[in-house]
Amino acid sequence: MDQLIAIGLPYVTIIIFVVGMGYRFRSWIKTPQPGKMTLFPAPPADKSLLWPVIKESLFFPKLFKADRSLWIASWIFHAMLALIILGHLRVFTGLFDRMLAGMGVNVENMSATAGGAAGIVILVCGLMLLFRRMLYKRVREITNFSDFFALLLVLAIIVTGDWMRFGEHFDLEITRTYFAQLFTFSFVGMTLPASGLFWTHFILVQLLIIYIPFSKILHFGGIFFTQTLIQKS
């Protein structure tokens, strides 16, 4: 069972994610686009599509105009999520380490400070988004089970991640070796992390990855299609 979870599940997760994402992107690409839509105010006809799509995807200006408090929680949440993903890439691949060390930066101290701060901030923002769904009647009325499930799953991942950083100690070097062996298909004599909290965190992350292609979380991909369509109108 340990081998099944440690070796089999990560590859199954990647396969489901790639196939699911491929199916969703294929369905978006093949969806017939309607003719010219009438929008007011209409965007300038000669306006480049690239910058408006990037601006909406990165800065959520429409949400900023509609709901400032939601924009603050949502934008900071996504920004911290991006920072945490980069931090995980650095931890497991050594990305940026040589460049930062060459600049005289203490990489481990910077990672601990930035990662810890990001973990706390994203937890606060995530709880704000959850309470907003629970406390505001209009938001609660349009919220379904999948919305709560996705948010609670993300919060569980954040909590277990923060717990590993601030609470229970786990061996980072063994964890790095484990992922390196996964990436290189080196199964003989594979070293497995002993931390139960790590496995809880890792399994929750894999569950989220499997869930992404079939959920609203996929807005990070769909936004490029919808915004392109809107900007063309």
C-alpha cells in the first residue's frame, strides 16, 4: 500500500490531469464562437487583444470595479499562491538557488521568511473567501457544494503546509530525494519521507490536481479563452 500511494498515485494524478486538461482545452477550442456581439461600452476596434487579456488575467480590473473587498482578498490569495508554487519549485528543483546565492542572498533564510509569510497571508485570505460565501446571503444563494468543496480542499492543503513549516518537522532532503527519484523513474531503493503530515499534504494536493480539470478552479485556463472572446467583441 505504501508503494502504491508513494509511486503509483503521483503518476495516476499526472495522467488524469493531463488528459482532463487536454479534453477541456480541446472542447474550448472547438466551441463555435458567436458572431459580433453588441457590448456597451464597446472596446476600440483597433485595440490589441494581448494586453487586455493579460491585464484581466493578472490584475482582475473588472472585479476591482465591481467589489473592492472581494478583489483584495482574491488578488492577494492568487498572488500568494503563485509565490508558494514558485517556492515549491525552488525547494524541489533548486530553481533560482545559484542565481540568488551569487547575488549574496541567503536563500534558505529568504525562503523561510517569504514562505512562512505567504502561508499565513494565503490562509487569512482563504478564510475570508470562505466566510464571505457563508455569511453573505446573495453569495450563499449562488454557492453550491463544489464551490465549498474546492475552497475547503485548498484550505486543508494550506493548513497542512503551514503545519509542516511551523509545527511538525520533516526531513527536507529525503523529500527532495523522493521527488528526484519520481522524476527520474528511479524506483529501486526509493527513499520515502516518514512524516504522516507530509503524506496528508501531498495526497490532498494530488486530489486537488485531479479535481482541477473538472471544476471551476480551471478558470485559470478558461479565462484566456473567455477574455479573448470578449475583447474580440
